[in-house]
Amino acid sequence: MPPLLLETALVAFTTVFATVGPIDVAALYSGLTAGMVPAARRRMALKGTLIATLILLLFALFGETALSYLGITLAALKTAGGILLLLVGINLVLAQSSGISSTTEVEAEEAAHRQDISVFPLATPLIAGPGAMGAVVLLMGKAEGDLMLQGAVLAAIIAVMIISLICLLMATQIQRVFGVTGLNVISRIMGVLLTALAVQFIFDGIGESGLLR
């Protein structure tokens, strides 16, 4: 595998994995579906993951085109997306929740009274949240013009979605094995990596904007 292709795939996988947070989502899912029969939990996990995958793929394939119609340049997208990912990364490092990559208090309260949470809040915003949506558009924009690199990004998205589904199906076991402390440690590690990637995106965006020339 060419070095650039491998690098793109690794960066894409790490970024999407950190913004989606499959293990954290599984822990939340375990709490939201407590008391439900296993068959219903499996059905909602599959449905929610499929919907989230569709959302992220649509944003990856058509997000930049939609933004171009609004007059938003790739440099601006990299800078704004980097800032958004930086906020997600900081929240992960501090083990804090925000509306960027999780549900707000109002959304969580609404979800608690729903019988089917596969679309909301599971598919969005838990899996395909604003951070993940922005990340896939950013990654595809960086790989623009190279079909192999874009294919690597799409493959990374699908890989993370498969991992997310597995984590959801094993949500109870994951919560039992890792516990709150273990989940926070994993979040902090992914947060550090995501923060570094986010800063690089910001640097790239500013550099390509022409503001420093």
C-alpha cells in the first residue's frame, strides 16, 4: 500500500473513530435501553448504525458540493472544521459531554421517553453528530482529486460504523468490563490524538487561505 494512501486511511479512521466514539456511544446506549428485551436492542442497534452510516456517507460524498454552493471555500472548511474537532477533542480529554458529540440534557430527557431510539438520539447525534459530519466532509475535501484517497476515507467510515455496531451489540459487556474510569481513559487518549489532528487542519486551512501571504 502506498505511504500516502496508508496515511490517509489511518488519519481518516482515527478522526472518525474519535468523533463518533463507538465505546462511549455503547455505554450511553446501554443506559438508554436498560430494561428492553435483547431482540429490540439488537434491532435498534442495527437500524441506528445503518442510518448513521447513510448520513455520514451522504455528507462525505456531497457535503463539500453543498458548501461550495454557499460560497464556502475548502480553506474555510478546514479551519472551521478544525475548530469544531478541536472542541470535540478538548471535551474528550476533559471527559466532558457537549452537544457537539453527545446529546444535550433536553435531548437525553426526550430520549428517555421514547420506545425506539434508533433514529434519535442513536443515529444522530450520538453516532453521526455534528463533529463526525464535519470530520468526514473535511477528510474528503483533503483527499479531493484522488479517487483512491477518497476511497480510503469512505472505507474508514464504514470500518468505524462496523466497529460501532459491534460495540452496540456488546454494550452491556463493554460497560461492565471498562467501567467509568476505563471509558474516560480511552476518551482522553482519543481526545489527545483528535486535538493534534484538529490543530493541523486549522494550520492547513489558514495556510491555504492566503491570509499569511
